Amino acid sequence: MPLYSLEEFTDKTKADGYEGVSIREWAANTISQTHTHEFAVHAVVVQGEMWLTRAEGTQHLQVGDTFTMDSDTPHSEKYGPNGTIYWAARRFSKI
């Protein structure tokens, strides 16, 4: 999959119903313990690498890789030795 520019990624995810994009930057070797979010996410890694663990297993994600996750999905994250940056589009449930 080609690496999008931030503008292209924002336009694409907006067309898919996501609301804005956050730039998420993590220091080297950071670990985020198991947690959930009240929003769905579609993200692309733009620098470094990370490991995303969910019930179905662990994904090793590198530059250009994407991931999608429904809201309220338990997951943990581990970021690589050079830190990680990813762009994350969020979609909140309509009640």
C-alpha cells in the first residue's frame, strides 16, 4: 500500500466516515498496557514500528502498514526502539 500524505489520508478517512486525524507520536520502547477507546480507529504508521496486540494476536506494523479497530476493542501497544509515529482517524458511534 502506498504511503499517503497527511492530506490524502485525512481526505480518504473523512470519505469513509472518520472524523479528523490525530498525529500520535510515541517515544522509543514505550508500552501501552491493555485498554480500550470509545471510538473506532483507522491508522497508518508513518515512522518507526509498533506491535499491536488484540484477542486475535499480535501484528507487527511498519511504515506504510495500516490497522483498523472497532470501538471498545481491548488492545495493547508496544513501540519500536526508534519511537513511532502514526496518523489515527477516529469515528465515534452515533447514539
